[in-house]
Amino acid sequence: MVISIEKLLDNVGNNSMLKSSHDESREIAKALLTLSDGVAFHLLINNSNNLKNKKFLSLIKSMMLAVLKR
């Protein structure tokens, strides 16, 4: 999965949509996958009511965007 995200990030980087080098793509891919896995486990453990919580989802979005803006 990391390789797929890495390839996507490289493609986006080649189109100048995201400023990251090829070397950074793997680390960014790992961070994004870790965040999404953590969110998935949180939702499983703490009920899916958080999907209706806009503050929670906004925080998750902000965290993922922060990784991409790095």
C-alpha cells in the first residue's frame, strides 16, 4: 500500500501539484497510511459516532493536510 501511495505522490510531484522530492514520498506515504490506519482503529474501538462529528473529521483532515504540506 505504501508503494501505491508513494507512486501517487511522485506523480503529483511531477505535475508540480505537491512540493516533495522522490526521497520524501516514501516517508509521506508512510505517515498518511499510519494516520488513516489509526483513524480506522479509533472508529472501530470507539463506535462510528465520530463519523458524524464534524470537529473530529476536521481535525483528521487538518492532520493529513499538514503531512502533505510538509
